[in-house]
Amino acid sequence: MNTAAARKVIRPRTAARLCAVQALYQIEMRGGSAEHTITQFLEYRIGEVVDGFDCRKTDTALFGRIVRGTKTNQQQLDDLIAGSLTEDWTLARLDKILRVTLRAGTYELLYAPDVPVRVILNEYVDIAHSFFEGAEPGLLNGILDRIGHLLRSGELEHQNERATPQ
């Protein structure tokens, strides 16, 4: 874990996303159900500073939605992610924490239309920086950007039009 990122004060929705990625990683490593893992996190992690992550102010509803939704829709999310990888990369080849972070971000791109694409990309890239100091955050950004263009091209084109000087 990147210690500089661990000291950063985070907002409740950011904390929810970070805790969701941790919960999804725990499920990936140990197995178990989304409900059991959510309960564990609500009892032992959320509301505390654990492993350098400040989870004291966490949007628990968002946390639960991301974990449940990501696990429920995992095959669909994996298909979207795999389709956004280059030919020489497979989903299985990705680092586990990177893979679960991509799943969570893809879940929000697909099922949280009220959250702007750029917010989702920025949040999950920041989360990736909490775990990686190398090229992984850039890889995550590229993959989520491709998926964002696939799922919400109209929103991104509208943002680009507003950003283009007249």
C-alpha cells in the first residue's frame, strides 16, 4: 500500500469505494459471500482506521451496493473488462487487486448512471494509486475509459464539447 495515499483524508463516497474494493479483494482471495463480507466490514472495518485506510466516515449504503452489485453481475463485468483488454492480456493475467478495482469501477459505469463517468474514473484511479506505485493506475484508467466510451459515449462526447474552446 502506498503510505502517502493512506494518510489522505477521504470523503464518505470515496471511502465506500475504497472499502468495497478491499471487500471484493477479500472475497477474491478467501471466497465467501458478498453478504457475509459486507457484515464483516460493517462490524470490524468501517468506522475505523484499518491498515492505514480511514474508513471512519463511509457511505455504507454505497459500499453495500458496490459489493453486492459487483458480485451479482461479475460475469457481465468480466466480459466488459476482457473485451477492453488488448489481445495479449487476459483478465486472469491482471493483478487481483487491479481486477477487483476494475470490476467495481465497471459496475458503477454500468449501474450508476447518476455518477458522472469522469468522477468514476478519477475515484478508481485514486484508489489504484493507494495500492500501486507503477503503471497499474494508468492501465486501469485506460481500461475504464474504454468501457466508459462504450457504455456512455454520449455523456463523454458532451463533456468533450464543453471542454473544447470555441
